[in-house]
Amino acid sequence: MKTYSQMTPEERRTEYAGLQETFAALKAQGLQLNMARGKPGKAQLDLVSDIFGLMHDRKSTRLNSSHS
């Protein structure tokens, strides 16, 4: 495949028209994509909720034992 700088103006117009058609077809699918990163799902949060509870209990136990 040629780079855009190697294409003739007519080839670039044809390429652009093809890309517009591809984009229109993707857009017509009506996808609702969330590309955000780092947002855990409910299932992931459920997996670690017990761990967070243990960490919290351990902190409070450590604090309480240091005051004895």
C-alpha cells in the first residue's frame, strides 16, 4: 500500500471516500463503548471487598493494641 504522500490526488479522494464509508458503517452499529481505563466492574470489586475488610480490621487491631 502506498503512503498518502505517494498517492495521487484521485487516489487520496478514493481512499478518503472508502474510510468515510467504513466509519459510517461502524457508527451505524450504535455501539456504546467506554474506553476509560481503571474502572473496575462490580465483579472485580466483589472479589476484593473481603480483602479490604481484612486490611481495615488489621489496621484497627494494630491501633488498638498499640494503645494497650
